Amino acid sequence: MKHREWWARVRAEAWHWLPIVLSAVSYIGCGGMALYAGLNPREWSTRSWWVFCLLLICGAASTILAGVKERQVARLRAENEELVAKLGNRDYFSTFDDLAEIFASMLGCGEADRVTIYLRTENSFVVLGRYAKRPQWAQRPRPLYPADEGLIAVAWRDGWAFESCLPHPESDEYAVEVERRWRIPRAIVDRMRMKARFIGACVVADVNRKSLAVLVFESKKCKRWAEATLRTFGENAARAVAQMLHVMKPYEPNPLVAKNEGM
């Protein structure tokens, strides 16, 4: 996979620089040959004409390739604008619900699992998107989540957080452990609709490595996924979330709107 990604980057870079290189070769070569012909008019030969023609071909090729690239960029820009327009006509949060559902499908999530995307605001998190097969677990009962509580706070700070097997949810030990580890008050724990025993959380960052959100995978089953497997999946999924956040930025509501929407 890494080899294919590296080769794809090489080809992309080569395609980007090829017209520039050909143009430079043409201009510099023709200029050099003109200077040479001026200084040595008697040494200009048939071979010189062939080289001169080759340089002209390089110049023509660079112009053609630049035109092809420009058309490709224009087409991609038009497609992107069309995509943004389509997304803008949808409910902002529904878009990320759909994205969470895609991740759940890719992971093979079942009745015991849930995927949530938490967007970071100034001092809290809001549920940006969520998917669970059980409707009661897909609801958003809390408008805002404190930025310093829960496994999401750890993932935000460290980039990744993982818990493979918490105590049984019906036991008193569950609430004690959750409060001790992640500072979630006992009253909040008792009201949780889904008391997960397995949790993995990955930070979502943009191309400048600025943290934007946290992607959380939960399950009622202990040891639901291997940590290495889930972390790799989470990091790839986080990049998709970051790209979608960038595309949907013009339609992003403020936290008060999110709260009024029943987040």
C-alpha cells in the first residue's frame, strides 16, 4: 500500500513538473543554439537543425501539456463546485451521519456497535455525526460534551485513545472506573443510553495538523477490534472526515445552532 501511494505521488509530481521542464529545455536550448550560431555561423550543420527542431518540439509539447492540465483543473473545479452545491442542499448533520454509517459498514458494525464524530468547539464537543443500528443509541441526548471529560478528551490531547474492556455496565464498578479514568460524573454515567465496554478514539486533523474533531468507535462487546487494526482504520477515516469538514465549511452551524437542533 505504501509503495503504491509513493508511486502515485511520484507520477503526480512528474505530471506537474513535466510541462515546466519541457518549456525550460526548449527556451534555454533554443537560446543557447542561437548564441552558438551567432558565434560560429560556419559550424551550423544538419545535426544542429535536428537539435533545434527537437527543442521546438519540446516547446510545443509543453504548451499542449499545459493546456491539457488546465482543462483537467477546470473540470475538477467544476465537479467540486457541483459537489459542494449538492452537499449544501442537504442537512449539515445528516451528511456526517451518512459518513459515520459508511465507516460502520466498512468495519462490519453490528447491533452492539456505534460510530460517532465529535466536532470540537471553543470549550466543548458536539455530536457532528452518529450511526448505530439501534435507534436509541443513535440519538443525541446531550447538547454539548465538556472538552476535558471522557475518552474523547484523551484522544484530542494524545491523538489516539483506546480501551478494550471496561467492567460490565450494570455493575457499580463500571461507573466508578469511568469517573476515575475520564472524569465523567456518576450522574452522567447513569444516564448514558449506551454504556460501551470497548472504545477507540482518533483525532481528526487538517493538512496543517490542526485538530478539528474526534472520531469514536464504541461497542458493548469487549475486545471488539484489535487496537492496531482499529487505529489504522481510524486514521484513514479521520482523513476522510477532515476532507468533508473542509468541503462543508461554508455550511457549518455555530454551537448554539447545533444545540438548538437537539444535539
